[in-house]
Amino acid sequence: MKNRLKTSFILTFIFCTFLSCNTEKLAIKSDFVIGTICTIKIPKSKKADKILNLCFEELKRLESILSANSNISELAKVNNKASTKPIKLSDELFELISLSKKISEQTDGAFNPAIGRIVKLWNIGFENERVPKKDEIEKFLPFTKTENLLLNSQKEIFLQNGNVQIDLGAIAKGYACDKIYSLLKDQGVKSAVIDFGGNIFVLGKKFFTKQNWNVGVRNPNGKVNDVLITLELADTSVVTSGIYERFFFEGGIRYHHILDPKTGYPAQNDLASVSVICKNSTYADALATAFSVLGYKKSLEVLKRFSEQKIQVVFIFKDGNVKLSKK
Ligand code: FAD
Ligand code: MG
């Protein structure tokens, strides 16, 4: 893949532990898709390999719709053409852009699917990453208003201006997790781990037991096996966003990939990483990014707006402190 993520920057913040679990009894498949290494683990059975292949075919199909990093995805077509005439969307793209607009409103714009032009200016994680000039950011920031994304009841989209660009990188992995979760359930799978580099979904209870899964949240400032907190979970998703995940240095300054849509620059606040626990991985993904932009205090306010989603959040601060939101 031409624009493949520089592996030195990959640091997955969460992982499942399989204490007392015999991995010989598992069917496991990994591949590089949707911009990360995706791994799915299910119990071995006659159908297991077929089910895993189905999952990865589905992931590739979703990538061909949702990727902002490909020239031939459905999203690329929208970004290139939908400012000249309305374009009919697939059900998935319509659903995800509609939901992204809604979450953007609910987070006071901290999560912003129309931030694509600014993301491309920085290109963080790609070979030509750079600090854009101030006047470039000022020029393109006005085109990141989500009001520029016009959707209609025929599932068409129109972009108000040629400079408006959609990027679903902060929500699409979560959406893909939800789709694979449903596919596995439809195939009769009772227990699974879906791990899309920072986005985890544990389906059911721990393999071959009636116990909860142990999901470790890593210390964003520490080494790979430095677990700050272990969560006991069942049938839910955990998504982490962090400022130490994708970044580059210029002039001795670290620039990370979570951008504040108000300024066009990497978000600056008290947080190092945010893990959102929610049965809906799409929401978890979008909100992990939004809270990383908002900082701790504002995130708690915004969190109240999502009572329906029954969300819990693990905030890890730059100084190493950890705080859990109330259930
Ligand atoms: P998150 O916090 O979930 O998202 C951060 C990403 O969202 C940023 O990288 C940016 O793209 C965007 N963003 C930044 N700030 C905001 C904001 N305030 N609101 C909304 N969005 C924001 N990477 C590659 O290197 N090569 C690829 O070919 C590639 N293909 C991909 C295809 C798909 C379908 C997807 C979903 C991702 C792909 N990626 C690829 C990775 C992608 O570019 C993002 O970097 C990645 O999704 C970031 O996820 P995260 O969990 O690290 O961070
Ligand atoms: Mg996200």
C-alpha cells in the first residue's frame, strides 16, 4: 500500500489478555486493512476459517467505501466530484456521514468529519508530513464547517465548495468493528476478539468460560507492556485515541494527528489518551477522538449528552494520572 502507516508510529493502547486461554483452540486471522493491522480471534470450528475470510472480505469492501487515503474509494469520489453535482451514496457511506454530522454537533465540533482538507495539509503518518504554513491553515479552516456537507432524503451528498473534504478516519474503524461484530453474531459466533489497532470489540464472554474479558489499557507514556489499568468487560467495545499514536517531530516539537478543528493544529490539553467503553464502537471511536480534543473538564460536560449510549471513559493524563468517568 502506497501510503502505508509508518509502523514505527503504531502503538496500540489496548489489548486483551488471554490468561487461562488455550490459543490452540482458536482460529486467528490478521491482515493490514483499513489502515491498520486487524486481527480477529474466534473459537476453532469447521466453519471458523470461512467466517474469518468473510470478515476480511467485508473489511476490504468497507475500506473501498470509507478510505480517505485511497484515490479510488467511494469517499474519494465524493471528495473529488460532489462539489460539482450531488452524488448518490451507498447505504453505508450515507449512514456514516449522517451520524458523523450528528456527533459533530453533539461534541460542539470537536469531532469533525469535514476536517479532511486540514488533515491532508499535515499528512501526519505519511511520507510528506509537515507543519503547514499558518496562512494555509487560515485559508482552509473555513471549509471545515459540517454545514458544507449537504445530505438529502435520496441519500445524495453535495459539498458546498471544492475545498470541502471529508475524512472519516476518526470513526470508520469503529464502524467497521460494529459491522464485523454483527457479521460474527449472524454466523453464530458466541465469543470473539476483534482488534483493529486501538479499536477492540470483545464479543460475549471470554473464550470457553463464563468470565469477563480482561482488557488492558496501556500507559501512553510507558513501554509496550506497561498496563496502567485492566478493565473487566463483556460484549462491548473499547476504543482508544492518543496523542502518542501517530506523530512526527519538527524543530524539536512533537506534532500529533488529533487536530483541534477550531485551530487546525494538534489539540493541546491535559490528556495523553482517552479510552471509551461503549457497546457501539462507532460512537466509541468518534468520542475517543472528540474527548482527546476537548480535554478532561469539557469532555465530562459533553459526555452527559450521550447518556443513551451508556458510555464509560478512562482518561489518562499527561502527568500519568488516571480518571474513570462515573458509570
Ligand atoms: P482517531 O483519533 O480515531 O482519528 C484521528 C484521525 O482522524 C486523524 O488521523 C485524521 O485522519 C482524523 N482527524 C484528526 N482530528 C480529527 C477531528 N478533530 N475530528 C475528526 N477527525 C479527525 N493510514 C495509512 O497510513 N494508510 C492508509 O492507507 C490508510 N487507510 C485507511 C483506510 C480507512 C478506511 C481508515 C478508517 C483508516 C485508514 N488509515 C490509513 C488510517 C487513518 O489515516 C487514520 O490515521 C486513522 O484512522 C486514525 O485512527 P486513530 O485510531 O489513530 O485515531
Ligand atoms: Mg476515533
